[in-house]
Amino acid sequence: MSRIQGCGTPCRLLLSACVVVLCLSGKSSSVAAIPLSRNSRHEDGRVPPRPKFAAMEERPDMIKVDVESVARLDGFLKASPAVLARSGDMVSVTWPQLPPSPHGYVLGVYLAGDDVTTVAPIKYQPLTAAQHAGGSASFQVVNMRSGVVCLLFTGDIDAMELLAGSNTVAWANPTEPTGGHLALGADSSAMVVSWGNARGVLGQGVQYGFGSGEYTHAAAAVPVSYDREDLCGAPASTIGWRDPGALFHATLTSLPPASKVYYRFGSKTGGWSEEAFFTTLDPSASSVTMIAFGDMGVHHLDASVQHWDSPPSRNTSEALLARLNSDAPDAGGMVLHFGDISYAVGYAAQWEHFAEQIEPVARRIPWMVSEGNHERCWPGTGTRGSSDSGGECGVPLATRFKMPWEGVARPWYSFEYGPIHVSVLATEHDSVEQTAWLAANLAAVDRTRTPWVVVAMHRPMYVSSISKGEPWADQDVATVLRAEWETLLLAQGVDLVLAGHHHSYQRTCHLAHGKCLPPGAGGIVHILAGMAGFGTTFNVQEPQPEIFEVVDVEHHGFTTISASKDALVLRYYGGSQATLLDTFQITKGTVPAAA
């Protein structure tokens, strides 16, 4: 995420009935490159509130427990249902009239075993004045392998007090497999299935076949996990920590082409997921389509305050699913998400909610990812400045998503998808080893099999932004990336560079070393697609540099890239209705033309 003007360190959320810190851009610009109306649903075009989970790091005594009140008010809060059937279900909490309080009240959601004095809530809702007379609230909760409780607090930032707790809401199956998602395998005949569950649940794997309910094949899963000690610092290892359970990865191999594969994951002892399906790639297809974007985040389906809420991200995930269900011509056979994935930044519950949000799409098509600054950056770990990962330093991402990379230390990789070769880079890392890998990777591309070469990265090489003057600023990093990679990318005939980080959509002309090239003269089109859900970055340049053909800070959305042997078409969809806002085409031997 670009550092917004006027924000020093990232803003977070104060667990208080009456304090929400807003951090808005110090400068805003309105660049009407696409003169369309602002979105209405889940979106208002401004930087969203960035909550702050209290000064619990600096003030370990900030939250107190009124033991007498908790005992006296036993049964005061009633949570229902007593047992939840599936991850993602809703919990309703009711209470009678509350006594007057000068500071108001907050209702928070915790796991049943949490110590409220040392861990931040999963989410919370400040109660309105009308709710003081008695009322109810609803929370969407995901199965984190523990029951949940709702807790009532009052007080101010210096002395929050726990007054009452609800009954524990249990799960019908605490070992329910959750967060299923796919990744591309080593070739088009393989698919990786990943999910989460409790540690120690035996026999985890995938059952699959080629008809609904006909599970004629099986693949065993490999469990991985991480502990608090594997993380780099706070809040990931302190107030944001919650045990991730085990993450399971199973690889299905020797899958026939152009086949619908029905599958379920889990185990006989721990329970099976609902049936899902995916379709293997057809090598004889005339074209393929992938969906591409960065900087998404997560939005809960309730009225809660959560860490770094991204309401437009729900537009994106819902639009992708709707397009899959409608069989849109460019609905997409896979997702490429280049950095800033969940914006958990140390608050582990956000990873669980993100997995729940994308699961309807990610169980049907592969969801490939790369690191962004909010997954990786941490001082002293060889990354670009700042503590943007909240102490995660890449560990949760590398554990939860099975990519063909060499873990946290070398998170770059490549894959082929139909006629497209994609090289995925890690812009938060030192470039020496990575550049050597990139040179060899691009040199080995077989252009008869994959005539299109796309390079994806989190931070952009070209960006319309006024952010500069710091080691991690947009323009400063872009200058470094161009010095490191642009000559190599041009020499190897790369067609398209995809990036995010700046929360906008931007498209350049065919570029070489900052110059627009005439038709037929080569160059690379740079697409900045960091608009999948997190708050818009308004700090674009005015007037726009001539190299930018489109700059849009009005919408969130996603792009699709459709490629045949002869042509590549990129489309940008934005807004609450996923309206087509920009499109261009590259034909082999030509520069991009408006489609």
C-alpha cells in the first residue's frame, strides 16, 4: 500500500467506545481520465477508516476485568445459536437495558480461550445510544477451531473494563476444513488444493473424480504451520496472534485436459468440505483468460469494526463469482493477485476471514499470489524499509498459499498459462539473486509455446504519484526497479508488466526507458492494477505525465487478460456493477490499440 500523505506510520483502531482514528490523504486529486460516476455499493471512493487496536503494546494495563461485574452479570449477554453449523455463519447477541455510562459501550468478539488483556478482539461494534436501552447485534464468525464469545466493555482509552460475557457459541464441527483454495501445479495436468484445519487432525486429503459425488481418486495432504516464534514482531507475535492451526496442501496429478473435476477436502475423522469443482485447461482452446489485480483486503458481512476494513474488496470477490456463474466470455480461468493480499498485517484473524471471502471463487479457479509490502516488510530482514507487515515478515502468506517458490527467502517464481509465460517478482527483496534468476527464466522461454511474456510484481516501475523523497516512496522505489530490471525486460521482449501498490488503475503507452515508442518499435505496456479493494490512493500527478494513457482513481475493480497465439486483450472492470472501463489490445508485431 502506498504511504498516504499525512500518515506517518499506518493508522489502526483504538478499542474504545468513542475513538476511531481516520487517516486521509494530505492531498487529493481528481483525475477524470474515466469520467464515470462514483460507485455506490460498498464504496465511496475515499480512504477508509483505519482502525487502531489500542495502545495495548505500550499499555499492558489498558484493558481491565471487573471480576465482580462479570460474575454479577452472568447471563446478561445471550448469544445464539448455541451451535454454529458452518464457518461464516452469523451469531446474534441480545441484552437488556444497560446502565448509563459516560463512555458508552463496546461489544467485542473473541475466541473462548482468549485473554482480553493481551489479545485484540477479532472484531467489535460500538453500541449506539438506542442500543443502551436493550437490543441486539449480529456478527459473522469463521471457524478458527475454537468457540466464540461476545464481551461487553465500557470505559475510555486509559481504562477499558470488561463488564460481561456471553455464553460460548460452539461449532458443530470444530475440525471443519475451511478456507479452501486452488493453485496451479507444475503443469496443466496438476492442481494444488489447500485448506485449513486444526493441528493433529489425521488423514487429511482430497477425494476427487469426474462426476458429482464420484470420488474415484485420492491425494494425501501435507500439513504445515507456524508458531508465534516464527514471526518477526508485534502485533503478529503479540496482540494479533492467534494459532493458525494446520494448513494442508494436496497435489492432484495426471488430470486429463479440458475436464471437470469434482472434489472435496478434509478427512473421515475431521469431516469433509462441501463438494466443489474446477475445470482443467484445454490445450486446444483458442485463447485463455486470467484475472489480475493487487491490493484487495477483506470486508466482513456485518456492521463490525475490523482491522483495516476494505468494503470494495467484497465488490471484487462477488463480481468474480457472478462472472464465473454467468459464463462470461472473459470470466477467467485463474486469478493472479500480486501483493497486499488480506491486509492482516499481524492480526491473524484477518487471514481466516480473507480465506472465507475468496473461497467461493478460489475453490473453482486457481488463486496465485505474490508478496506485497504488507505481507513481507520488516526492519532488519532484507526488505525495503518500514514495518508494513506488522511483524508477519512473509510467514503467514508462504504457509497459507502453496506457490512454486522457495519459501519466504526466495518468493519469486514463474508459470505458464496457455500461451502466456508469467514471471512473478518480489519487489520487497534485494534484487541481486532475483535478477540472476529472472535473466535465466526469461532466456528459457519458448516463444513458440508461450508467445506472450508477462512480468508481475507488487510495486510499480512506472506510476503517476507525488510520493517521493523516502526510501520506500512510490517514485523512489520505481526508479530503483527500473534501474534493476527495465533493460533486461526490454532485451527479452516482455510484452506486459503488471503491478499494484498504488491503489488506482493506470495504463502507459508502449514504454522504453521513460519514452513512448512509435508503432512497431517495441517497448512494454505497464499496467498498474492496485484497485481491487483497499482505500483509493489519490496522490496522483497533475497534469498527468504523457506516458500515461489512462489514470483512474475513481473506481475499484479488476482486470482480465485474454490471450491467443496472436493477440492479447486486457480489460479493466470497475465500480459496484463491474462496468467495463478500459480495454486495449496488443497484436504480435504491433503496439497496443484501443479495442
